[in-house]
Amino acid sequence: MKSDEPAETEIRKSKLENRGEFRISSFDFRFFACSSLVTILSAMHELSIASAILDAVRKEAEKRPGARVTKVGVRIGALSGVEPEALSFGFTVLVKGTEFEPLALEIEPVPRRQRCPACDFTFEVAEDNLACPRCARIETQFAGGDELDMAYLEIEEQ
């Protein structure tokens, strides 16, 4: 490489079409664009889940005329593929300006669980260690952590 050529990872100081993004290299920019697309698609996934939750709340509210739903609780497993922060944000956006505002979304995280077939012990996985903490057996079976459930609704009767 010549000394007058910029290094591959050198930050170029040109902005891309006034979007506030800096180009590190054409490869890095493509990676950035791809990761941004994944982030957008992930947020769209959580937004559709938030919409489904709101639809379920709406159907339940229709069964109770005059009542007001104040809170909805959901259980989200560590392996569900749902990003709790994105879900919460999407839910807040969908509720804003509707008859349900200020409906709160409460998220209960559910850790990954494994079951040991040797000693029949079910345990929460800590730091990706799948070995049984009771008998140290390495071969354990998946027992939970992929949940995505509506757990409860809090309703004020008027």
C-alpha cells in the first residue's frame, strides 16, 4: 500500500447525502446498511406483535362496555426472538392517540430453562451453561424460554 492511500478503516470525512452517516469503507458501509435493514425489519416484527396484542386488548374491551383496560402483561422468553425494548416502543407508538392511551405494557422476561433427564431437575440456564447444576450432567433437554404469551389484563370497571 502506498503511503498516500488512505487505510481501509480510516474514517472518511464526507457525509453521505446529508444523512449523518460516515463512511468507513465501502465494505463497512454496506455492512452498516445491512445491519440497519435488519434492525428495521426486527422493529417491524415487534411492531406487528404489538399490533396483535392491541387487537387482543380491543376484543377483550369490547366484551366489557364501560370498562377501561389499564395494563396488559406479556411474558417474553429469552429465546423467543422478540426484542422487549422494540416491542415496548412499538406498543407505545400504536397506543398513542387512541382510546386506550395511557395503556401500559408490562413485560415479564422468561429465562431459558433446561431439564436434566438423569435427576429430573429443571433449572434456569446461566451464561449459556446447559449442564445440570445438581448432578453436572452435560446432556440436558430444552424445557422453556421461547414463550410469547399475553399473561394478563388489568381492567377498571366503571
